[in-house]
Amino acid sequence: MNDHPPPAPLPDPETLLALQERFEAARAACPELAGAEVNEVLRVVPGKRAIMAGTLDGRGAVFRMFEPNQGDMTTREWREMTRIWPFMNSGAYRVPEPLLHVPEHGLLVIEHVSGQPLLEHFWQSAPETRDHHLRPAAEWLRHYTEGSESWRAGNAAGWLARTERAAATQPFASLRKIETGILDELRRMAATLATQEWRVAICHGDFHPNNLISNEDRLTGIDIGGSARMPVCKDIARFLVHMGRRGMIPSGARRLGVDQQGLAAFAEAFALTSVERGLWLPFFIGCEALIRVESKSLKKGRITRAEEMYAVLRDDLIAARHAGFNAP
């Protein structure tokens, strides 16, 4: 069953007018923006940023305009874009080209990437071919992280505390009941992981399938503004859980509530150690599932699919514990 989110509501006229005025002020002040045109407002995150599509000197472009209260977010994003661009500007795994940075106006301009978001591509692909896209997604992330990977002392307790705080706000009783069992297993795993190192890297930060744009044999990762040094298993878990809670299981087989072949694809692409496969990745799948708390506004089908995923996750975590945390 396809599970597209509803289209974002159009901004109100006052918001649109304010955006237009800010953009025109930036264009008047910056000669490099003289050839810029905005054709569409794609998304507005109130109080944070707006994302607009248009052209820069005739070239398709995306304009990311941040509110003044966001501080130096444009500089942070620009540094990351320009850091990763030399390593991922060609071949099968790419990022958009950074085109222009206007920090005094909170504006970033990047290449517009044509193609289809990967989750949409999963839904529209023939079921028997969906799992073909799992390994490329895993390899895209490995290309992104490989040059910055290192090992450090882990902090499972910190992530557990954050997960517990989020789970306490779960509004659905049916999910709270299942999550209680997941939390019990995460607490046991955190105790085991207390002395274990984890692998960290500069990760995407919001690595889900709709932030990968598929175009024939090319994958381009977008929205890298959340990039930061973090455990690589957290980014992997983000991708797998995003699909799992929506019922997208390309291989048709679940493990830990997510796609079993997806687990294998990431494990192979990253050459995960036994501790990463058997402890860190299951731990972060549990954290990722519970940290992103379901909203009362979600349709009943989404809650039902979350219940299905979380129940399998809980049962597989229990089974893994009884088996001595064998690797998936």
C-alpha cells in the first residue's frame, strides 16, 4: 500500500510576501544573484527556513533561505556542502553542487536535482525489483562517511535517555504497550554496550529514502543540512526504520521490524563488525523507532503499520538476547 504524506499546505499570503521581499533584498545586494529567479515555494518550516525552486543564470536551482534566528546555519551547511562536493560530484553516488552562499541574507543556492525520491521509486517499482535499490542506498551512505570514519568510546546511555524521554510522550496506548518491551531490551543492551566503542563519521544526519533522488543509475543525496559527526549505525537505522514503519519491506522479509535484506546490504557496505551488527545497529533501530513519536494527526493505517513493525522489533530483540545477541 502506497503511503505518501499529504502535500504540504501552501504558505499564507503574508509569508509568501515576506519571502519575496527578503529574496528581492538579497538579489539587490548581491550581484551574483542578478540572474536568479524563484518560480515555486517548495516548503516553509515556520521560524526556521524556506525552500524554493527556480533558476540561477538559467540553471535549475534550489534556494534555501533561513530565518535570522537560525544564526550561522547557512555557513555550517555551506562548509559541509563544499567539503563533500569534491568527493561526490560524479559517478553513481552524488550530492548537489553548491552554487552560491549569501550569509548576510541567510541564503544558500544549490543545484536542482532531477529524478524521483527513492521511497516513491520503491512504491512505484515492481515488487520483485524493489530490493535491487537497497545496496545502492547503502553504498551512497558509505561513500559519504568513509573519509571521516573513526572509532570512539560509545555513549549508549545518552541515547537511551533521549529515547526514554521521547517514549514518555507516545500518545497511542497500543504503541506504548509495545514500546515498553522495546525499552526493556534497550536498557539491557545499553548496559552491555557501556564498555564498547562505536564507529562515528560525518553522517547525512537525516538519511531517509526521500532524501535520495533516483535518476536512472545515479543516486543524489539532498538535504544534508543536518550533517554532523555521529554514530554511523544511527544514520543506517534512520533509513531502515523510515521504511519499516511505513510498511515498505522491499525484500518481503522483516528482521528487527525492518527489511532483512536492507540490514544485510548496509552490513556488507560498511563491513560492520559483529558488535555493530549484533548490538549497535539493533540498539539504534530501537532508539530511532521510539524517538520519532507518532502524532495524533497520523492516519490509522500508519499507526497499524507502526504496531506491526514495533512488535516484530520487540520480539526479535528478545530472541536475540536469548541467543546471546547473535548478529542479524
